[in-house]
Amino acid sequence: MHLIEIKHYVANSLYQRPSFVLAMSDGKDYISNGCVFVVATDENMATLVRRYDCKKHIDELFASSSIEISAVTDASYMFWGCKTLTTFNSDMPAVIYANYMFDGCELLK
């Protein structure tokens, strides 16, 4: 699985980390908010709100616009915990921070 597009992006969200909604090659959208990497379903969002008390952050994320991957400056936790990521071939020339970007990506080559 690999990244297709960043559909929504907030630079400073839950725990002061960037949050993303990522379209992946399996045809699903995923929420990555520095705590989890999960499919963006109503059930998963409800679980996030219950677990992290982050409704405000989820609402802000889905109200945000997309961003070109080349414009991302903070990619921290972007794929944190994405066990099915196999490839990453995107150019990210503006990235300054990439803390834990691929942590837990067991299949990444």
C-alpha cells in the first residue's frame, strides 16, 4: 500500500502534532493524527473522540483543505503505526520534521 493523496491537513492538531486524512492505494481514506493510523470510518472516528476527547480536532481536520505533499513541512507521525505501508516514493522537499514518520511501518521497503 502507498500514499495517493493528502485529502485534509492540519499543521497543529491533537497533542500539537500534525493531522492528516490520507487517501491510500487500497481505496480507503485513513486518519493519521499522531496517536493512531485508522480507516476514516464513522465508527473509528467515534472511537477516537471517546478515547482522546478530540471531536474539535476531528472536526477541524475534516473542515480543512488538502495540501500538496511537496508543501508539507511537518510529517511527524504521518504513517505512525501503518503496518501495511509497503512503499513511499513521494518527494517531500519542504519537510523539516519527520519524527516517527514511519514508526511501526513493518512492511516498508
